[in-house]
Amino acid sequence: MKKNLFNVLTAWAFLCPSIVLGQTYFAAYPSLTPDAQEIVFTYDGDIWKVPSKGGQASRLTAMQGDEINPKVSPDGKWLAFSSSQFSNNDIYIVPMAGGDIKQLTFNDGTDEVDNWSWDSKTIYFTSSRYNSFSSYKVGINGGTAVRLFDNYFNTTHHVAEAPNGELFFNDTWESRNFANRKHYKGAYNPDIQSYNPKTKSYKQYTDYIGKDFWTTIDQKGVIYFVSDEGNEEYNLYTFANGKKTALTKFESSVKRPFVAANGSLIVFEKDYQLWTYDVATKKSQKVNINTSRNQILSKEQEYDVKAAISSFDVSTDGKKLAFISRGEIFVSDADGKFIRKISNSGERALELKWLADNKTILFNQTFNGYQNWYTLVGDGKSVAKQLTKDKRNNGNITFNKSKTLAVYLSGRNELRLLDLKTLESKVIVNDEFWAIQNSTPSFSPNDQYVLFTAFRNFEQDILVHDIKSNKTINLTNTGVTEAGPIWSPDGKYIYFTSDRINPSYPTGMQNAHVYRMALNHYDSPFRSDKFDDLFKEDKPGEPKEVKPVIPEKKTADTAKKKVAVKPTPKPPVVITINTQKILDRIELVSPSSGVQYLSAVFAKGEKTYIFYQSNHEGAGATYRTTLEPFENNKTEKVGDGGFEIIEVNAKFYALNRGVFNKYNIDANKMDKVDLAYKFNRNLNAEFNQMFYETWVGLDENFYDEQFHGVDWEKMKTRYSAYLPYLNSRADLRVLLNDMLGELNSSHMGFNSFGAEERKNYTAVTNETGIIFDSENPYKVARLAAKSNAALTGDKILKDDLLTAVNGIKVDENLDRDYYFTKPSLDREMTLTFKRKGKEVNVNVHPQSSGALKTNLYDEWIAKNKENVAQWGKDRIAYSYMKNMGGGELERFLLDMVEQENNKDAIILDLRYNTGGNVHDAVLKFLSQRPYLQWKYRGGKMAPQSNFGPAVKPIVLLINEQSLSDAEMTAAGFKHLKLGKIIGTETYRWIIFTSAKGLVDGSSYRLPSWGCYTMDGKNIEKEGVTPDIFVKNTFLDRLSDKDPQLERAVAEIMKDLK
């Protein structure tokens, strides 16, 4: 694909007004021209150049999508870069003197430029096309890219060619995926390594336990890179007489250094600006850059409340609806005809309630990132009044029925009671509530108690707190979770959700249902009593029903008046809590099949309605079960998805998928209220709010109170200073991920994608499973096992030459992927091959590139299994788990079913395992041992239980990339002494985590639950060490050797002698 650079820039200049800035922030990916006279860099999604001493920058590209990694060829003629104009990054080149932009790669994987060859004919890049990522090269004239280093798990990147032909590289996640993670020390640290393809010589230049990466080399072969060895910050280093030597000692990190070919100058990122290091003077200086900036974040963006409501409430008088959309508060009539936006703070409101006066709204909203309470008059004509300034999140609020009291959770450990007249609160319970994944507290029907849950050993118990006596009772205390409790309107029962026989953590409630717990012994009503009531007469002195008195007709005016008569008040609900054998009074309410989660309980007349989400009929939906004396329980569907249902003066309202509904509980009918109202919101303010809310989320929930030794408050100050300079959502991602990276924590990240980033074009590569020859990219080398191409049988043969795709003749000088990459997957493709002078047409069903990666991964596993069978003389069961998810657990159990009972030993391979949460199930299986025997008459003795792996030799294989739940499994395996662990130390990447959403749908991860050995060692900081250390090296993988697996088999065979 070609595009004229001049035409693109001319169009951009007319369409995009800009403002000149004195200083440029969030300039990134810098490189230098060979003579060090100019810097080429990325800014605002495009590529720019500027004199290396600073000054006015000029824009070089203005393509759709973002351009990154610009690199000028050593001869100064070409600029190579990556662009995401078709959703994924591809490689492009353009003449430095101006001209057409040419697309070189077309695969739907992520292709990111690394460096040039010194002859300026080849571009090295990193791509995710056939595994997580690896190194490739492509010529400037195009053609099909060639992988540099084989093996599925050779994850090389940051390739830099030395003048002698050495290819320098890194090969860990810590240098590519998580370069922003500071202070990491562990087995998966990046080192400076090289391999010379001509001499087959491999060298490792550094062995520091921290991070050495981002190599750049000048034309004399002088090597520069970054390391955090000196002061825990990334600084610039070189090798002086073969010794690792620091060149800078900055207190804030440098990023992505690049040395000019002539070796005189190095450019790098620091504090979101560009800096240079003069090699001769050994001095660094900031490059002052003026750029044309298209300020879009300060422009108002238009949104609509339609199907975008996140919280709502209806006033007691039934006239007014208050709701939240994208963090803003709106008020309308109950029919949604007249809407007004009454907030405009740029903050995020999350929950709201009408007060008893039907005029005032109580809501929580972020303040410096923390959720605090405010009030605001619903007409929107006054300013909100802030009630709290807590440095803890306040939320999960519930009012009592009379709207005189409210109860809510504050932070991780406080249950607070709020007086709705004075608007003052007090702490009534301190306990382990958690600031995430908790249940909302509520009141008993008579306001005597507060009902809530607290955590015991990671599981929620149901507790009640007597407001008057200030005493708390734990009603369940079971060791499994009882969540989301709701008191029945008659005060006799508490409804809740539970998987009553399995803990909910860490897998969640796998078999959850809705139950009710009787607070005392209650008998069912008798039919005979109902019959006798038919003949019951009122006794003297009993209050009779008060009927309206109709006034006498006197005038036309008085005839219109009605006498308001108050109905006889219901007697207060009396609650009796009998804790003796209370668990025996729990009964199932929801269906026994599927999974259910309680959402609401209401009563009308003698009917009680229990609402819950369920999948017992397939797809998830909301159902209700109706309980009524003398009638069978009735379960019926309410609607698809989840519903939040509230009752206001015997009328019911619901929120479903962002849409407000009126609900007829008698007819079980939802009437959608069409709410539509457009409003504006500023992304600058929104990004600021998201920044602080994210910081607070970690401040309140990060598992380590000491924040891994980091001054977290200081980090907020440091990184918030750059908020005024954000140009785009991409900049926000960089800023927040850098701040999160300061914590040296696994399972961390900020994810965001906005409508303004949507691409007009997408590209999907139609893979087939054909593996082509690396030297001749159109010649078939083999078919990936289990791929779609393999399903064709012998229709495609080795050495077949591809000549056409869907009838289009191929040009062998073009990238082969050009013919296979389209807007979507084809249903089928016709491939034409040349075979022994004849053309052969073969129809193939395309598959995704992800499916091909799976095929290649599975080939590696299959080969391991074959090797174990061969080396172990068919006596060893082998099972490999890619991750610790449910699917891989099933695969492991199937492996054991197929192999364990007829093998003498087991190898469980958790190398490269990416984690999950099934460690307990795996360890329980491996811990089984026979405890008796049984047999049928005349038959053979058989063990019970059927599987007894614990009495056999077991080897667990781990390596530096075994992470998360794989580390939990390894630690448990070691403590339980189930066998030998062979390999390397694990990644040190294990904190159980969740995620929290932000106002625009973005999210950030919350590593909130630390994992420790029985003697208190933090696995995140120390990992799991093997009993026998064996390392598979880069050369081992390159030559397809596996010393770790060989040693595992050897150890088992030694034990079996």
C-alpha cells in the first residue's frame, strides 16, 4: 500500500487547527539520524522530526491510527515505522526526502520496528504473529518476513544489529510487556544477550538480577542500554573495557535510548520529554521542542443518557426520577419527558437517593479520587453541599423505609450509620468488610437491626447489629460465603446467596443458589384457620376499617373537595432472632439447577417475591419466585440480563442494561421508559478524575500496606504533575501504567479504549495451518497438526508451491500475508499450488491467527509427551497445563484419567503457565493415596480411591515464566511434599487480583490479596525455588533441546529402579 506523504500532510494542515507550544510532553520513541543532526520521534500519534538541539518540529506522518518506533536507516535515506491504521501495527517505510509511504507487512499480529541492519537493506521487528512475540526481519523492497529464532518459546525482541553481525536482544516480558514495572528482581529479569547467525555464537553480557534492556549500538560497535542497578531507576549504561558502567544517575527513569550511527549523541525519553546525552562531554540536556498540537481533549464531547444509566432512584412522591449517566446526575419526571442535568463538576457520581423531602438528593461523588457524600437540590439551581471529606471510599448505601436513617460502608473496615435529618454519621461496626467485592448493608423491617456481611477467612458471614444495644451477632459463621443478604418484609427470614458446600474464594461461587434462613421456628398457616376466618365476626372494641367520609353537597366548589383520611397504620414488625440451630432452618428458594444470585425481595399482600439472576434455562436472565400461602411456589422469568428493582410507595421500578423501566409486579411486566438526553463532557476533566480514582483504588486496596516500599503519596504527586500535558487517551494509558509500575507489582495495569480511537479499517489474517518454508515463503514446508489445513488430508503436500489465492496470482516479491489478510475471515478459500508441473486447487476453511498459535503451542506439548514416552519407556504419565483455568484443569484431569492408573509416575509441567485459580483442585488430586481395596468375586483387587498419585514418584516442572496460580501450585506442592520440583525459580508474579471500572468503561487491575507460604514468605517477592535447578537456555530452545524435561524423566527413572 502506498500513500503520498505530501498529500497526507497538506490535507491534515487544512483540517486540523493547532496551537504552538513552548514545551512538548509525551514525545516518545525517539531516534536519531545517522549524523545526529535530527531527532525523529512520535507525538500525538504521528511522527515528527526536530533538530537535535531543539526548536520547531515538523510532522512527517498523519495517517489514521498511531505511528510508533520511527527509525532512520544508517544511510539516512529511509524512515521505517509501525502504524496501527488498520487496527494492528504493521511495518511501513517512507523516503526521508519525501515520497510515498509503503506498507511492508500485512499480518494481523502486532509488528513493531526494532532497528535496521547496517547495510540499510533490512528492518528488524518484533511480531506477535505466531506466538506471544518474537523477532523477524523484512527487506525494504518488501517480501515475506522471516523469523530470526525458532521455537515457540523464544520470545526475543528489541533486536539491535552490531557491525560484526551480532544480534543483540532481550527475551522476557519484563523488558517488553512490562518495561514500565520498576524494581523487579527475579528469574525472569532481562539481560543483555546476543547471537551471531553466521558464527552461531551466543553471548550473555549481563547477569544482574534486575533489569538490563533496550540495547542500542553505534557504527563502531559501542553498546548502550538501560539498567536499574545503580539506584532502582532506569539509567543509561555502556560497557567500558567490558565492564558495565553507568553513564547517568537520574532520579527518574530514562526510556528507549537510541544512539546515532556516528556515535556522538544518544536520545532518550525522560519525564515525558526528550533528552540527549553527549558522548564526548558526558552531559545530558533536555531538548526543547515546539510542536503543532491539535487540542482535542479540551473540546466538549457529546454523550446521550439513552441506555446509559448506571444508578437511579424515584422520589417518595413518585413524581421525580434521579439518575446517573457517565458520572453526571440528571433529574426528570417519572415518565422521562423533562430532563435536566444538575451536576457539572467533572467528578464521578456513583450512587444517589432522594431524601424524604422529595427535593434533595443524597449522592456519593469522587473528591480527590475518594467517594464522598454530597447533597444537592433536585432542581439543579443550587450548588452541591459536601458532607464528608474522607480519605476512604464511602458507598453501598441503603435507606430505611421511613428515610430517617441510612447505613453504608466506608473504606475497608467501617460500617457507618447516617442520620438523614442531621446528615451526621457514626461508626457502628469495625470489621473486615473489604473495599471491593462486598455486600451492601441494609435495615431490618423495624429498623432495630442493621444486616451486613463481614469476611472470615476470605468468606462472607451474615451478621446483624442491634442499633440500640450496640451488639453484633454472627448468624452463619460457616466457612463458606453467604452473600447479599436481604431481610424479608415480615421480619421472619433472611434471604441470601450461597454455595453452601464450597468456599467462594478464589474461584467464586461455582454452585450458588438463593436460600432463606428462618430467624425462629415458624409453622405454615393452616387451611382450617382460613376456613374458620370466613365465619369470624368482629369483636367489640376491635378497630374497624376506616372508610372515607363523603361530604355533603353544598356548592360546586365544595363538591370537588375530598376529605383525606389516613389509613389505619400497620402494627410494627416484631423480630425474634433465635440463634439456636439457626443453620438447620435454611432452605432452598431458587431452582436447584444452574446458578442464582439474589437481587431483591418484596412483599405485596400475602405474596413474597424473590428476584434473582439465574442461568437455569440457559442464558443469564432475571427470574422471580413467588411464595404464597396455600399455593405452590411459582418461578417465572422477568427479563433478559440483570435487573436492579426498587419499590417506592408500593410502585416498582427497574434498571436493566442502562434502561429505566416501570414494573408491574402483579402482571410481571416491564414498561420501558424512553429516556434520551444529550449532554457534553470534557475529556480533560474526565481523565483527571480517572487518574485520581485509580490512584485511590490502589491506595485503598493494594495488598501490601507498605506498597512494596514505595511512597505511594509521592507517586501521586509526581505523576499528577503531567496531567495538564495529556494529548490523548494513549498518553493517559502511558501515564497511569507508569505510575502503577512504580509499585513493582504483578497483575497490574490500566486499560482504556475510547470511541475517539476507533479505526475505520480492520484487518484479519486468514490463516490455514500451512507452515511455509522460511527460505521460500510460498513453498509448503509442513502442515500444523490439528490445523484446518491438516484436515484436508493429503491434498496439500510438502514442497507444493503456492501460485494463487482465490484465483489471484501471487507475486513472490510481495508479503505472502497480503493475499490472506482481509476485513474478516472468509468462509472458505481456494488455494492453487504448483506440484510437479501441474496446478492443483485445494479448498480450505480459514482459521484465525489465534487458532494457529494454539496449533503450534499444542505441537510443542505433543512433542513433550512423545519424548517422555520414549525416554521413560512408557512408564511416566505426562500432563501439561497452559494456565490454571477451568479448561486446563479439565485437560489435566483427563490426562490423569487416561494415564495415571496405568503409569508408574507423573510429570506435571507448569512451565510457561500463565496462571488462573485452580491450584487447590490440582493439589487435591495429586494428594490422593489409596486407603483400601475392593473387588468383585473372582475379580482382581482394585484400589480405593481409583486414583492414588501421591504414592508414585511425581515431578513438577517450573521455570522463570511459571506465574501466578502456577506459583501457588508449586508452593503447595513443595509444602505437601508431593515430589520433586525441577527447573528454575518461578516468575515472582502472584497476587490474586480483580478489576474496577471507571466512568467511561476503562478499568484498572487491583492486586488485593497477597499469597504467602506457611512460614510467611511472600511469593510475589520470593517466588518458588526448585529442588533441582535446571535452566533451559536460549540456545537450548534454538536447537530444540529440553534439559529440564530430560532431567525430570531421569529423576523419575532413578526412583523407579
